Amino acid sequence: MSTKPTFTDVDGKKVVCAFLDQNGFEYLEVSLLDEATGSTERALLLNMYDAKKLHDATNQFMQRTIARNFADMNGQLSPTEREEMFGED
């Protein structure tokens, strides 16, 4: 079974996120996927605190990006996309 990327970044890097149990603790492992070989290379190993910091940073990025591009984005989004992003029609 081949590993499927969780997402692909803007540079085309395939990223795989997985939960990892280690020494009685759970971590989020973020790895880069080499599709040719199917192998992964760990980029980040996040504990709960690290994951919260990353979550906060991505939320801040989304809020800033949406605010900067709201007028353009709002006109280009379908009703379904607006509902998913903003919780409104």
C-alpha cells in the first residue's frame, strides 16, 4: 500500500502527517514523502504544545490572508466554499 500525502505545499513537496506513540506519549510527525521510493523523511516531531503553537500560527496566517484578500476572494468563492470558510452563505 502506498503512502498518500496529507497535503502538497506550494513548492510541490508532498507532506505526510501521522500520529506517533513513543514512550507513552503521542506526537504528530510531519514528514516529507519521496513518491518515487515511497519513503518518508521526518521534518517535524510535535508534542501537544508544539502542535498548539503551529495551530495558532496557521490560524493567524489564515485570518491575515483572508482579511487581505476578502473582497477578491468573496467574489470568487462558490456558496459552498463560503459556507466552509466563513460559516455563511
